[in-house]
Amino acid sequence: MTAGEPGHSGDSRYLPIGDHGLIGDLRTVALVGTNGTIDWYCCPRFDAPSVFAAILDADRGGSFELAADTPARTKQFYFPDTNVLITRFFADDGVGEIQDFMPIADDSREADRHRMIRRVSCVRGSLPFRARVAPRFDYARQPHTVIPQEDRVLFESASLSLSLTASVPMETDGQDAWAKFELSEGEQAVFALDRIGGDLAARGCPIAEAEDEFTATVRYWRRWLSSSRYRGRWREVVHRSALTLKLLTYAPTGGIVAAPTTSLPEQLGGERNWDYRYVWIRDAAFCVYALLRLGFTKEAEAFMGFLSTHVPLSSDSGTGPLQIMYGIDGRSDLPEHELGHLEGYRGSAPVRIGNAAADQLQLDIYGALIDSIYLYNKWGDPIASDRWDELCTLVDWVCLHWDQPDEGIWETRGGRKNFVYSRLMCWVAIERAMRVAIQRGLPADIPRWREARDAIYQEIMRRGWSAKLRAFVQHFDEDVLDASLLMMPLAKFVSPTDPKWLSTLDVLGDGLVSDSLVYRYDPAVSSDGLRGSEGTFSICSFWYVEALARAGRVDEARLAFEKMLTYANHLGLYAEEIGHTGEQLGNFPQAITHLALISAAFNLDHALG
């Protein structure tokens, strides 16, 4: 994206959300702008307080600037088949580039270092560069000291200490460290930012060591990606999605965060700003399906391990046995707070940490969880006897509670309603459990389960169908559309060529689709308890592609898919939503969107033959 294109209007202190790439070490990530600035980084893990948060407050949030110190055009790409990010600067007197990456350490204490390496070089001519490292610890709430030493600069706060080493001289200025230097063709400089303290002593990072770390990081990502089984038409975008999902994985537990950011707005200036740095149960089935289809069985196994270890299937609370989300370490307490001292991305306050939706009742998560267990039982390892006993308890709970109003998949804050999608996924929960029981010959109260399953089906067909709209609808006994119902044929609730479904697909296409982009619903006719509007939901757009393909409308599906690919950012990454002028909106990048892309690509490949 270049200046003047959609997304660059407004406050020039902020890059568009989509003008970022992602690097990480399977424990945390950093967002690197096309201007070379790291403006989001939490240490030591995804949900830790931020060190750099200029994306949420350009003046107070903190950043790590590194760029050509002369007017230059920039381009950004990933080193092929890796998560090593290259940002190039094209100026009148030369061409330079920054290679940004975080080495992937094993489970030794070096994994706690969270080393971030920024290797800058001049590849043609000569270029001046500038660097400024300005950490602002604990979401810019915690003061720190700057201690210059012979070969490094230490940044020390009450909760976290970082060491900056550089191959060029650094100076300190108040809370920051900075440098200006010039490189000629073939020369390079290295910056390394490490967490220190406890057993982690400060370490240098000479140019030769940075080269070794670069080689090892490239080798790690290429070796990992080589196990992919995908050989379809969209190999590059599918593999970029896979690499992104791996970056969003928290290696110690196997959990995958919904997104690595908080409070990036769904509407500029609006209040729809949420913290997505947690593990959503809803993502489970999509995650297991996509990972297993690609051949990443270890990652699917690790995610199932997270569910098995941290998600109690037999406990009971006010909203049922399950929460909708958990911390990446499995914790269930995720209190929501507002950070009033941060202005928010382009003034989009409030900035929130934690997520109060964790306490909502969302019945669809039971279908997502049990579908993931069904898929893993089918393609991975058979379910263990103890886990089956817990699953039966869960299904029994769904049989008793499926007809409750809930907050629904979109986590609305306008009160509980009878969402059709929630009923659909309760049907999935019971139906998939019945399949496992029958296929494996496992003990289960099949007659009771069948009675509940059939009751849900009949209720959806009777009260979830609008004769007026000729479509399935968002709530029982109402005439409001909802894109979540694109999951009906994907979940095998209806045939993809059932006349009622084909009519629904047409109505959704007329009412919620714009140039392949799909709105999840119309807030003007379906109050969600929040002010303002929003963009189109990218996951729904990929569901639409898959629904078209399954309905036999393959040419339409392929065109919609190719159009969706044009809405990715310059690196093939997607935020949660797409705005009216094609800009990325919401937290970035979003895991479930990339999961849906993989699923749509697989099924479209199959339909095309």
C-alpha cells in the first residue's frame, strides 16, 4: 500500500492497521509497520502488559523506530516460507532493508529471553538511518530508568527489564535510547532487544551471531512448513495463513490466541474495541479441522491438549460447564478494565484489557468443542475413556439447556436472545457425540440424546425459518438476517442444495453481501447494545465462499474467493473486519479468519476438481 490509497486518511501519526507485518517466537509477537516502526509488543507473552503500544497511543504508548533517515518509499514482504519480515527502503541515494525476526528457542530458559533481532543493511548505494527505542512499560503506566553501559543500554522497570545491544553507538535521552548512522553498500548494523533478570543475563548480539540466528530462524520456519500437505491452487495464501496461525500459538500450552492485539477498533472513533489475546473455545473446531487438513497433527494435538488440560468439561457454573474463552495459560479469570490514559487507535477509545464476555452464556461453543473432539477422534487419536465420560456429562447438560436464550456468537451486549446459530451448534454438539458413540461403540444415552437433537432440529425449522423473508433468520420468530447461518450446510444441518437453504443463500447474498464481503448482521434492525456501525466480517466472507461452493455455484464461489484475497493486506494477513474503503479494521491478524480461509480453499479446490 502506498500513500494516497484507502486507509491513509485521518491522523498521520498512525499507520493503517493493515500496514503491519507480524514476527514472533511462539510466546509473544510484535507488529512491525511498513515504516520500520515496532508499535505493538507485549513481553513476555501475548497477554502481558505492553512494552510498545504506539498503535494505541502514538504519543504515550512507546515504540521501536528504525528507518532510513531520508525520504524513502517502503515495501514489505516475508522471507519466502518463513515469518522473517523484510522492510525495504528505496531512496534517491540507495536501497536499504531491515530483517526483523524473533529466534525460536526450545523450552530452555533461553525461551524466556524473547530476543528480538533487527538487522539493517544497505544493499545499494549508501543510506543514513535512525533508530529510537522508547519502551513504555505496563501499557505506559509504569516508569522506568535508562542505564547506558559500555556495550548496551538497560531499560529497567518494576516488573520487567530489557537489554538493548547494538553494533552502532547508542545515546540516551530521558526515557529513550537513540542512534544515527550511515551504511554503505554491503554494510550492516544489528540491534537486539532481550528480556533480562533472574537467570537471564544480558547478552551481546554481534553481527556474526545475528547471521547465525537468522539462518536458524529461517531453517525452523521452512522445516515446520514442509510438513504441509496442501497442494492446491492457493498454496501461497494458505501457507501464509498457516504460518500466521503458528505465530499465534502459545507453545507452552498449545493454545491459539484469537488475535495478538487489543482494542483495535471495528469502527474508527467507535467503542467496539475488545481484547482478543485469549483462547476462544469457538475457534476449536475450525482450528483442529484446518490444522489436520494441512497435515499439522502436532499443532492439532497441542490444541487438544490445551482443551483437555485447561477446559473442565464436568464443572458447573452460572453459565454452564464451559466459559467461552480462557487465558493462554488456562486461567478463567479475565476481568475487563479500561485504560483511560491511552487515547486508542486514532482516538478510538476506550482501550480495554481483559474481556467481560468471558462471563457470557454462548451456547454455540458446545458444538464447536464437541465437533473438534469428533474431528480429532476421527483423524487424530481416539478419545480416551475418562474424556468420554466428561463429554457425556457435557452433552447431558446441552440436552437440558439448549433452549435457553444466550448472548450468541457475536457476543452482543444487548441482552440474551433465542439465537438460531446457538441452537444450530447445540444440535452439532449432540449429533457429533452420537456419531462418536456409535462409531466407537461407546456407552451413551442415545435415546435421550436423539430426542433432544430432533427437538432442536424441529424448533429451528419451525421458528428459525421466516416465511416472509424465505430464509433462516438470526432469532426465533423474527425477520432479521445473520451471516452466522452460513454455517448451516457447513455443519451438515441442512443439505447445501436444500431448497430452503438455497433460498436463504440468495437472501443473504442480497441483504448482507457487498462485493464478496459479508456483514454479520445489520445493527440498525438487530440491536446489539453498542453504538455505531462496523465493517464486513472476513470470517463470514470465507463462509460465504464455502457455502456457494457446496451449493454447486462454483464459479461464483471462486470469484468471491479471489475478490477476498484482494482485501488481504500486502502480506496476505487479515484483521477481523474490512471497512467501507477496503481497509483492515479490528484486531489484527485474526486467527479464525485465517482458519476459515484455509477451509474455504480446501473445499473450493475439491469443488473445482
